[in-house]
Amino acid sequence: MKRNENDRQSIEDIKITKSYYPGKSPQKDAWLTTFYIENHLDYYAYPYDVASPEQIRFMVYTEEDERYYPCSDRMFEAIMSREQSAFLQKKYNEVLQKILNLLDRLIEEKEEKSYLEYLIRIKHKHETKDEIMIPSRIEKRLMRIFLNRTQIEDPCMSEKNLRNLRVRNALNSDAFNKAINYLDGSDLDKSHKTLAQIRKVVECLELKRLFSLSVESSLWESDAAKNYTQDDYIRLFHKPITGNGIKPLLNFLGIEDKHKSFGNAQTKKILWLANEAGEIMVDLAIIKFLTKLGHKIIIVFKEGPLFTKIAFYDAQEDETLSKELEGALLATEKNLSKNKLLKTLRGDNDIIVIPDGTREKLNLLLTSTTFARIFKEVDGVISRGKDQKQRFFDTHFQFTQDIFNISKAGEGSVSISYKPKHPSVLKFSHKDLEKKAKVIINQMHEAKKKGMTVIFYSGIIASIPGKIQMAKKIMSVFIEYLKKQLDMTFIINPSEYFEPGMDADDLMYMWEIVQTSGLIDIWRFQSYDDIVKAFQIMNNKVPPEWVGKDATFSTGCTKEMKVALEVLEKHPEMQIIGPSKEKFMRRNEYGIGMMHDKRLAEIVQP
């Protein structure tokens, strides 16, 4: 059906490209918001399912007012063009065929199959008629219909189990073990004169061989490997490895190749985004090799079934996979706090397995809080396969970590891609935060030596969204007033220690180290009288948003009161001044990366 000229003009008025930023056109903003709402990816419409902008910034470096979308730039612009797209229709049809193939393979009863096919086709037609849906979102909805109607827990479970078993048998075969340990004269040269040099070359050689196998789908999609000889594996090891990520990845891993030393031997915390069943068994061979070099690997599986993608419960239910993961820590907590996360990462487990919180190929808008926090804390991310590569590399967005991808390229070669983190990313490691805490603790020690009373002042910093600067000014003005009134006191003003790039996770981690040092004599929590006094000193009336406020309104102060009470048990001589502890009940938890209670963001949402 042809569009008339008025329709075309209307389309041009709201056509959106990847470079569009909200706030320039009400029409375009509305269409952009519709895109997020229809795909169930709008935080303000679905605050308990979709990551907040703050959580996304743990993973994606977004410019001010920029909105992240979980698809390639080509996909986004095809949807936002509001014109019929052959590219989109092709992707939509691929999704439909995948679901219909499941029906043909698993449903035998004729009438049930016919009913489900009609149902799937009707839903597919409804979801795709406006071409506003991301294909992966349609795939998830159609898969959910299939699972709910058939009550099949995982339609690809048997196939996944078989894939993993095939690869395990291949990797345990004599032919493979002879091939992986084979060394000929061309692998070394006269420049390698010491055992240390030879060891580095062998490490690099073994890793590259495993990379070559990681894209060899014949290992898991058929029984061909049963007949593979040593020569067959050696032939597979000689696959070309291409892409801009070869040297950066070897450097990142501290590996030295035959011709060049990359020299970065520091051990890393690596987020490994697993992909397909079968493939995961080769991944685990690589991962175990990396742990021997001292690296710690956090493996990410899907939350639930998605065709032959590896899911978290496969690690428990699939005998082959679970045996390979013996000794690994399986962490199920979806909202792991920063403190608990760091304790986990510092633990004895070299391999940690988590679900990502989604049933999609890769959708950072729907990943769990635990996933986002780990993404922020690791040293780099290794993704697997073309689907993940599209989401990381076929987009203009840059991320808060270096991203690598290992996938199959043309003619069966291995492609290793590299996307460096955004150069403006500021990251405070736990060691950085511990150093900052130690500096403050040393200042407290010095004050105590001089006979001074140490006072820690807890107050509102960011619990009133958009009023951070005023909150810091109120706190500083009042603390200066206290210093003039009180002799021989060392008062800690938390607002003086905030640095750009710090979020609530960072600050709470740093302050808890200081607060549990046992050096605080008086812990003062901000009262409403303190706030009134600060405005009086500034010769201003109390603005309406500050009327009646005190430390009990602050999420951070609520957490700090819990810490204060724990410290009081160990140090009963410490005094707590301010609102009674019973009033610290209204604030539950930060939204990840936020400095205020998540519910407050919902109240003041645009």
C-alpha cells in the first residue's frame, strides 16, 4: 500500500537516527518512548523489570540524555525510519521459522500443532505489523507462548545435553590429547633459550589451538569427531585467526607469543559471556587454562531456556556440564550488594557462574543487578558468537570495559574482535576505595593522638533527586558552624570526599571501611534542626523540598544507622546523636548506581 505525501511528511518529521538525543522534538521523543514501551524496555513504565539509567551506566558509557538501545544501529534505524524494511521483515520471518521448527519437531498431535501454529502466527503478525519491535523481543514473547502452552520446560534440553557430551568425548579422546600436546620444530626458534621463554610460547600455542576449536561446530552439531584423528585436530588447529583483537586479547591475558612479548602479566577478573551448548565445553577448557595463569573467570549463562543457548540450570541438571563445573561457585543472587560481591570475587573460587537475568541473546537493559555490578568490577569482558558480537560491535555505543569477542568468521576461521572501553570512563577499584578510606582513617588516628574527639556526620547528600549541590552546601555550612562551636574536634564531612565518577556503591563501600574502624567517638545523624540552622546561616528560608527532612529521609543514612548500631555493639563508648533509630525505616535500598531510594525516582519520574 502506497503512502500519500502527507504520510511521508509526517514520517520525515519523526524519523530518528542513532545520533538523535531526546529533548529536541516532542514528536520524536514520543516516538522514541513508544519504541521503548512497546518493546517493554522503558524503565519508567517497567521499573521492576528494566534497568535504570544508573544501572545501564555501570555497563554502557552514555552521553548526557543519551538512551541506550539493545540492538545494532542498523536494526534501530530500520525500526525508527517508520518505512517498510526488507531487512526487518527478514529478521521477523527468521524468528517465526525458529518457533515453527520447534513445533514441527516436538508436537506430534495434529490438532494441537495446528492450534499452536495459528496462535504463533497470529501473535507474530500482531507484533510485527507496525515494525516497531526488536526481533529478539518478539522471539522471547513467542517462545514464552510456546513454553506456557506446551508446558515443556526446555524444548532443546536433550539436544544441549547431547552437544555437551559430544564435545566432552572429543576433548577426552587420545587423538585430541596427542594433538594438543604436539610440538614440532617450527613452533620454536633459536631465540627461545630458557624454560621460561619456551613455557610462554607453549602457553600461547595452546591457547590459540583452543581458540581454533571454540568455533568448530562439527564437534557438537554432529558425531563427526568420533572419527577424528590426531592429524584432523592438528588441521583444525591451523585455522586462520583474524581480527583486530588478537594482540589486545593476548596482552590482556598476559600471554607471550612466538615473536613478541606483550608483557602484561597481571592477573585479571574476566566476565565470560557464554553462548551455545557444546561450545561451552571448549570454553571451559580455555577458562581452566586461564585460571592456571592466575585469572579469575565469572561465566554468564542465560536465566532460562533459549533454543540451544546455555542456561544456568544446565549447570545443575546436565550431568556432563555439571561435572566440568565441579569446584566452581554457582551464584544465584540477582541483587548481590557491592560488599558481598567483592567478598565473592576475593574468595577461593577461580570460576564463578551466574545467570544474566534474561532469556535473550544479550540485552543489557534486562540484566540483573548482580550482572551489572560484576560488569563494572571486572577487568574486561569476553563475549562469544555472532549474536553477542552484533550487540557489542555493530553499535556506536561504547562500554565501561574492554570488550572482546570470539566467533566464527568466513571459511571457518576464527575472528577475535576488540572494542576498547570509552576513554572517559572513570573507574574506582576496590583497592582505590580502600586507599581513600585508609587516608581518612590515618587522619582520624592523628586526631585521636592529639586528644581530639572524632565526629562522623551522616546527612542527606542525594536522597532528594537533583539537589546534590544544595545538600552538600547545607552539610558543609552546618559542619563549619559546629567546628566554631566545638573545641578539639575532628569532624568528618562526607560531602568533601565525593569525586566525579563515584556512585552510591563506591561511596558506601569506602565509608563502611571508615565507619567500622572503631575510631569514631560521636556519630551524628543530620536532624531537621541542623538543616534549619544551615539555611539561617545562609540567610535563606527553608525551601519546601527541605521542610521536615532529616537523616531518616536518606537511603544512605538508613544503611549507615544499621552500621552504627553494629559498631555500637563492639564499641559501646561511641555516642549516636540525631533522630531515633526507630525512625530509620522508610528507605529500603539504593537503585543500583543511584544515590537515592529507587522509589523516589519513580515518584519524580518525567
